Amino acid sequence: MLINVIYYFTALNVLTLLVYMDDKINAKLGARRTSERTLLALSAAGGSAGALISIFIGRHKNRKPRFRYGVPVMFFFHAIIVWLIVKYSN
């Protein structure tokens, strides 16, 4: 079970980071954008670490309160969930 959780969070965070960065590139090019609802849904589903990397390193969506404050809160809860899974998986 633990290995599945690791795979899930790793894959989802990589996907989330790629989607956020794709949205950033599309914003610069004036191309079709990814909706904020989709970006937040990916973050909430477990991709908050990838979203944080994009927000702080890629400086994407860092001025919007829903992302600036919401994603770190999601990350905090995801970290607790992962910690609990690791702690009780033995």
C-alpha cells in the first residue's frame, strides 16, 4: 500500500507541475489557458507540492489568494495524510 501512495503522489505532483507550467507558458503566448478550477482540483487531489514548486519557483499564480494561501494549506494537509499513512502502514 505504501508504495502505491508514493507512486500516486509522485505522479500527481509531476502532472500538476507540468500543467501549471503549461498554463504559465500559454499565458505568455496568449494561447488557451487551463482553468483555475482545474489547477486547484489537481492541487487538492494531492498535487500540492507540484503546485507549490510552480507558484514559488515558476512564479505562476503567486498573486492570487486562492493559490498563494490555499495551496500551502492543501500541502500541509497532504503532508499530514502521508505522514499518517507512513506511520500506520507497518
